[in-house]
Amino acid sequence: MTIESINKSINSKTRIPAVIINGFLGSGKTTLLKSLLSQSKKKNISVCAIVNDMSELDVDGELIKNTEIVEENKDILESINSCVLSSSKGINKLNQSIDKILLNQNPELLLIETSGSCHPMPLIEYFENHNKIKLTGVFVLIDSLMLSHDYDYGKNLISKMKSNLLNGNRNTVNLLVEQIMFCSHLIITKADRIKEEKLADIATYIQSINPYVSSHSVLFGKLNIDSLFEISEYDFYKVAQLIKELKPTLSKDEKGDRPYNLATRVIKDERPFHPKRLWDICHKYLDEKIYRSKGFFWLASRKNHSLLWNQAAGGISLELIGSWRSAILEDKNNGLSEFEKDALKEMVEKQSGRFGDRHCDLTVIGDKTQVDRFTNNLKSCFLNDKEIKLWEDGYEFEDPWPKNVVKMI
């Protein structure tokens, strides 16, 4: 045993274990992180987290900030947005975030949620010789519903990757395959939305991409946090040759914040969406090149509710965040004291919007060739001035969206 290996063994026992939660856009990373943070509070485990969003709208960061554990101690969370964590800019911000966390906290575990467009290799390189953090898990989440629709349960993923290699192309297929190649643990999500027997097909195709990894089906982020402390240090030796082969190619990607022909667009508007027009536009223009859209919004037919828009691949879900402050004030039976009403009015007045604190903030992520078409069509769904007048006069718009909207925990 060399002096270097002895030192590494000692450092391994004192460094803080870290798990990277990686995976393509909309695969369930934020759901998993929220579940792990919730468990850490119940079990009194000291955990810190870093969340990355490639868009300037830090939707995932806002969702994590609203969890009970982070509201109690905001120092346990660092949010990095407007860049991809695997870019040079992202790595610098990651380094700063870790330094800031360790300055104020002494966590038992560090969780890092990447954006869906993040390649794991630069992060693995960064952590290989880190003197304070020990990388244990590189979790890659795979959306089984997306894999079934777009890649025939993974069968076409390999053939599309081969075609890219032959033609010298790099796109989201390369990213998805390479995320699997670097992962230590593969987590299959949304398995309740495909036929049970098809899970074995997915596992078989994934195994041919990464024969060292075992796959696990996890529903609604329900992964036991205790299992994360049983993981050994990430095996850097297994991926050494892979890093050597990909390094020249990925060095070009590291310089940009929008790799793989991806583009992001942001929609900000005070007006509500016309529910029926929004429904029709999504059914007409949402295609496989729109990988992800998410954010906070309201419908003209549901003026009281702040909703979360959550679209991944061809699926869209609406989740209830809560009630707008303006809606609470408008409710004559809100049960608030005069002091509480005055405090709420003060908060609403600070936002000074046309509809109080109601607003729509959405981000759209997709292929550069398609993202503007979908974004512009979404913008056409806001009520126009004539419709706003009708709405203010009590007109009720048709609403085809599901009524049983899930409330976020």
C-alpha cells in the first residue's frame, strides 16, 4: 500500500458523502429530492442540497425552498440557475456553493440535483480528487413513459446512438445514453404508467448500455434515505477509459450553457390563461421536441388557485400550490383578523400587479427548431382585453382540464 492510498483511505472516512441526482428533463429528480429532504427532517439527518436549473426561472429551486425543512433553515440549500452544472460556468458555481454550504453547515450528506441537460462526466471529474466531498452515488433517473413512447422501451435508443456515431452527430440521444454509461445507480420512474412486464425490457436494454449498473423502480420519489449511507465511494476507475474517449468531445460542450441543440424560453405575464385555448394548443403543438416546460400559472376559470405547470415529453400535469393572496383577501369569509388582512394587503401591494399577486411564470425547454413555435402558441392562450372584460363581468370560460388537481405536499 502506498502513502497516497493510505491518505486517500483516511480522507474517505472524513469527507462528506455526496449523491448526484442526474437524469433527462422531466424524469422526476425534484420529486426524489423533495422526498429525501422530507425523510431527513423526520429522521433528524443533517442534509444539504444544491439544485441546478438551466433556465433563468429557478422553478425547481423555488419548489425546494417551499419545503418545510428549507423554510426552517435556508442555509442548507444552494440554488444555481441560468447555466448547466456541467459547463465551465456551472462547475465554478458548484465549487462556490459547496464552499458556502461547508462554511455554515456540517452535513452528514450532500444531495446535488442537476438540470436535465447536465452531462455527469465533468461533475465526476470535479469530485474525483475533492478533499472535502466524497462522491458516492451518481443516480440517473429514467422516465419509463418517455422511454416507451420515444425509444420503444429503450430498444431504439441504442440504434439511434449508433446512427449518431456513424454520422458524427451529438444530440439528446447521446446525452441520455452517456448519462446511463456514467451512472452508479439507475432509477426507473413512472413505472406505474406502463405495463408491468415492460419493465424487464427496459432493464435489459439499459443493461446493454451499462452492464455494471442495477436498475430500481421508484414511484413518487419514495427511496429510503438510509440506503444512501450504505453506498461505497463512486468507482472512478470503471469510467477512466470512457472519460478519456469523451473528453475531446465534451470539452466543446463545457463552454456552452445550452448544449445538445437545446434552447430555453421564458414566459412572464400577469394575465390568466384561457383554459380551453390552452388545452387545444397543447394538444395541437406539443411534440417530442418540447422536452420540458414548467412553472407557476393561473387559469381564468380557477382564479383562486396558484397552479404548478409540469410538462415532460407528451405528458402534462397540474398541481395545486395554494391560494393567491389576492384571492384570500377577496374572500369575504376568509376568517382573517384585521391585523392579518392589513399584513396580507401590504404584501400584495408590493407586487402591484394588474391582478394582485396573480401571475404566470413559465420556462420552456426544447429543440432550437421547435421551441419558439410552442412558446409563441402558449403566449396566444392568455386572455385578450375583450376576454378580460367578459371575465370581469362574470363570464365563465369552458375548462376541460382535470378537476381533481393534486395539492403539492
